[in-house]
Amino acid sequence: MFRKIENYSKCSIYFVSLLISGVIIIFSIGGCNTKGNGDLNPGNDKRVVDRPVITEPKQNGQIVHPADVYMETSYFASTDPELAHLCTDWEIRTVMTDEVVWEINCIEGVEKVHTHLGDGTFQNSHDGRQILFFDTEYILRTRHRSSSNDPTPVWIDSSGNDIILPGSNNPPSLSIFNSLDELILQFVGLDGISFAIIYPPDKEEHMPVKIVLNTGDNKNDLLLPESVISFIDDEIIERNIYLPRVSLSPGEEELYWISVDGSTYLANTGQTDPDFSSLVRGYPVP
């Protein structure tokens, strides 16, 4: 059985999950505005991209034969004529353990929009198999890669799992600002199973950088494990930020200064100059 989520998309890499209903919107380098969801990153130079839709399986909870899973998405669409559909990643995970059990990365040709189990590889607990298990729930996830192939920021725990903030009317968020209070990168909770990444273009990163972790109007404590944020800066250099374990009560927020090596230091509201006296998590030493 497959469950359905629509959809998870970004300007250069579009990602759709089949699970419980929800929406994931991802904004990347260069900025974009996903149709039908308002202009979260306003401006006249932004690309507009249609969110992809998984069309097979057709609905959440659809039962399919474990040897014949037909997977299909809508065609790539963008108002930017310079963007084209480069390739597609497909993966199937178990609902129970969230384990990737089948995948194919950056497949081209007609398989960009529809594929079968024979096109990919079974792995982990399904290594060596040729079909899925009967009476088992799975999640189908697919990612369309555009010809721009912009890198995707990630926020993960020590096991490589996405950090997903809770959703609410004013959801929790983690925002990275420069010392001019210009937004560099933001992760926003949507519904507890999906999230948004806002990555505005053309912001000055060569100055002190701070993080603001806000609980929004979430009514429960915000508990997060140690984690790492990774992204590519404007010089095409990978940056990692090492965040500590977090425990915040409703209405609270946490602020950190970030050093050049990605270490985090406690910051205070209203500070404009970095203070690297109170280390909360340092760069990992091999």
C-alpha cells in the first residue's frame, strides 16, 4: 500500500512524496515562487515553476502489486525557458522504518516521468529482491532535477534524517541572517511531515552570520537533536553549521553566532556584533 503527499518542489530539484496529504515547497539559489502558494520570496527576477504531481499511484493508500509498481509524475514545467528537465531520482521507503529499499538516481529518457521496479536497485533490507513485500506500506518519493542542477540545502541529524519542524498557523522556523538582518536561508515547518526551504538570492554572506530558531505559535515544547545544516555559498564552497541539541518551551527562541568553521555560539537578542565567548557546539575534531 502506498500513501500520498503532494508535493515537494524547488526551482532546480523537485521532490514529491506519496504519503499523507500535505505540501512541501522548496526555494533554492536564484529564488523561485511555486504556483498556487503565494509569493514567499517576492521580486521581479524570480523563476516560477509548477510543482510536480505523482500521478501513479493515483491516490493515498492505493494498493498495488509488489512486483508491478508503476510510478509516474507530471511533466516538468517552468516559466523559465532556459530550464529543462535533466533527470529524475526515484526511491521507495518503508513506512514503518523509513528505510530506503529501492532507488534509481538521475535516470534520463522516458523514465524521467514514469518508471518501473526493473529500472532501479533494491537495497538494505530488500537487497537481492526483485519485488516488494506483500501487506507492507511503502512511501514513493521522486525528485525532478532541472538543467540548472542547483545544490539543495539540507538540515539533518547525526543519522542523516531530515529535521522537520512542527506545523502551525505561525510555524516554527530556523533562519540564518547576516549582520544586516538579511535572510540567507530559512527552514519552516508545514505540517509535521513536510517543510519549506527559503533560499533568497544575492545576499551578502561575507559578514558575521547568526541563526534564529523560533518556536512560532507551536503549543508544544520544541525538542531537536544535534544536527548539521549544509549548503553551498555564493563562491560554490560547501558550508556546514553544527547545531546543538535544542529544548525550547512554547514562545521561546534561541540565537546563535556562527564562526567560520561552522561552530555555534550563544547569541543574545539585539546583538549586532558577534560574540564567540559561549560555545554551544564546536566543529567536530576527527
